[in-house]
Amino acid sequence: MSNTKARSRFLLSPVALLRLSSLLFVFLMFGHMSAYPWSSASSLQEAQLVASMKSTDFTFMGERSSYWGLYFGWGILVALLLFTMAAMLWLLSDLARLAPRRLSLIAAVVSAACGGGAYISFRYFYVPPFLFFLANCVILLIVAVQLLRAPA
């Protein structure tokens, strides 16, 4: 087999596609963090809203917080979860040859979650995260099918 065929075969392999998906999650994380602190407050109305979020406290399950604290903390948590997903997919890619059937289920579950992320991003956020989630959904669906077809 020629080197070109081997390279193209690898680039379409579950290992390479899982690592590509991992990188897309890293890009999603960087895109999410680029909006830090998740408020542009470019108009007076926006600045007043942010000030109100920072000054309005509430108690939930015995804990006191502000709406800004909840909003800001959630933004940090999302970045951490995106990075964790990237790391997990990268590490799981090594299992493609060892446990293809089990990994196909994981890929299918993450693909479905990415489909949900694509819908939520399209409905409530912006086009770039929609496209990244949609790409991950398709890539991971391809991985799941490839791994299901792999010899046991």
C-alpha cells in the first residue's frame, strides 16, 4: 500500500476522527472563553443589566449568591467541561483498536449530546458554536458507525 493511501486511511480512521473531535472541543472552549467575562456591556442598558446582576442577591438551597456570580461561574464551568470533553476524547481514541464496540457507544452518546448542543447553540447562541457542535455530531456519528463495523 502506498504511503499516500495509508495516510488517507489513517486520517479517516476512528483514532484520527476522535482526535479531530477533541480539537474541535478545544476550539469551542477557546471560543467560549474569548467572550469572557460574558458581557460586552457596550450600551447603557447592558451596563445597567450587568450592574443589576452583580447587585441582586438570592438564596438557593441555603446558599447566597448573586445572579452575576451564577452567570459568571457557569461560564467558567462550561469552559472546564469543554476542556474535559476534549481531553477524554483524545484519551479514548487509544481504545479504538482495543474495545471498538464499547467505544462506539461512547461516541454515539457524545454525538447525540453534540446534536443537542448544536440545536441549543442555533436556537439561543451563535452560528460558530452551532457549526462546531454540528461538525462534532457528524464526526462522532461516523466514528460510532466505523467502530460498530470493526471486527471484534
